[in-house]
Amino acid sequence: MSNGQDEMTVCNNRQPINAMTVDVEDYFQVSAFEKIIDREQWDKLACRIEDNTRKILSLFKRHDVQATFFTLGWVAERYPQLVKDIVADGHELACHGQNHIRVTEQTPEQFRADIIQSKRLLEEVSGVAVNGYRAASYSIGASNLWALDVLEEEGFSYSSSIYPVKHDLYGMPDAPRFSFRPTEKGTLIEIPVTTTQIASRNFPCGGGGFFRLYPYALSKWAINRVNKQDNQSTVFYFHPWEIDPEQPKQLGIDMKTRFRHYLNLHKTEARLDRLLGDFNWGTMQQVFIDNDTQTTKN
């Protein structure tokens, strides 16, 4: 694997277009809670995914932004109209698996069954083709790159499942920082979440908990740095529960998990509002597939 780029995607005013993405999962479905919330309990809990996702749709509409929604099959089963409205608003629908099971916890056979089920469900509900996939908790890495071959075999054109950082829960720090084809003859493209490199070390700057941790000015600086110094479009992500400070609080979690999950939830929506105005945004399909000038050819 290697990384590189021929030309950065730009819009009409010559400013870079970055990819805005949403991982459509509810607060109780995060991997950090899987030891205290059994999947069999999910249907008994107060779901907040629909209201929070509709707030995001309104926020995107105000800024005239189209984004990619990596959506759980579980959500599509229970909220089909929400999925239809995402597509009706001009956004890209992509797959986040069926029940937010990390790929590291699946055999190749289980993984294949999972993506077949969730892809088919999303397509049947929405009436559009689903071409993109993102693994739960960025759980594709050095130990299970076979998953990328399975994704290609099942008709996906791209994945955004590798995070090229060192982290206690995920990450493949030696992976290319920018979009690449995992195999020379393959067609699938892997599009990692964005990092900025300082002193040969990759630092996250693609959203999620780090967007809530960093001061907004630091996130803005890092994205600008990737756009201008690396000459690359960035991939940014967040979850609907991250704009919901009123979500039910979980008991029995350790201090680290509590800090990571609940930090600055009350600030996220306002920060997103600024971010959407400070940069140009598009879908993963628009930025990386339709204008495929950024992908390393092996």
C-alpha cells in the first residue's frame, strides 16, 4: 500500500471540497456500551435516532450541504421513512452494517452475511444503490484486511473503515493516510478518516470524539492544513447522538468511557454549524468516486 494524489477535488470557486459523513447509530449502540447494554435490550430503550438525524438534515439544509449517511440496517428496519427522507434530501446512503458489530468480532462468513443483509435492506427501503461501507468503530485493520476483499465481492465500490492512527480501541497507524486501492487489480477504494501528520505521527482530525475534545480553532486549523499542505480533501464524521446532550446517561461505565462519550455534547451542534460554513462539503461519492483523482493506483 502507498498513498498519494494527483489532484485535489475542488468546487467552482477553487476551494477544496471535503466529504461530510454521518454514522447513523443511536447512543445505546456505540461499541463502548456493548458490555453494559445487550443488543436484545435495544428495542426496549428510548430511541433518539430519528429526532437527532432530522435535526442534522435541517442543519445540512440550512447550509446547502449534501453528506453521506452510513446507516445501520437496524435503523432502516425501524425507521424506513427516515432513510427515504435522507435520500429525498439529496444525500448519499451508505452501509454501516446491520447491528454495529465490529469486524474484529466476526468471521469472514459472518461478515459477508452481515453486509449482504444490511446492503439489501438499505437498498430495498431507499430504492437506491448502496455503494459505500464503513465498519463499526473503524474495525478493519492489519489483522482483517480480508474484509476489503469481501466488500468488493459483494458489490461495494468503496470503504471508509480504516483509521490510520494508534488508538487503544482501533487504528492501523501504518496504513496510507489518504484513499488507496488495497490490491493492484481490485476496484474497491479504501478512504481512511482524515489525519494530520506532525513529526511523522498521525493525529486525528476527522471528527468524532476528537472534534468534541479539541477547541474548534484547532480542528479548523488541522482541516485547512490537510487541504493546503497535503493538497487533499478531508473525510469528516460524527454521530447523531453527539448533538444530543439530553440523551439518557449510562451507569456502570468507567471514567474513560464516560469522558469520551459525554464530553462537550452541548457544544457539538454549534461547532458543526461553524464547520459547515467554514468549508465546502460534499458526499463521499462526489468527492472520491465521481472525481477519482485522489486515489493511489498501485
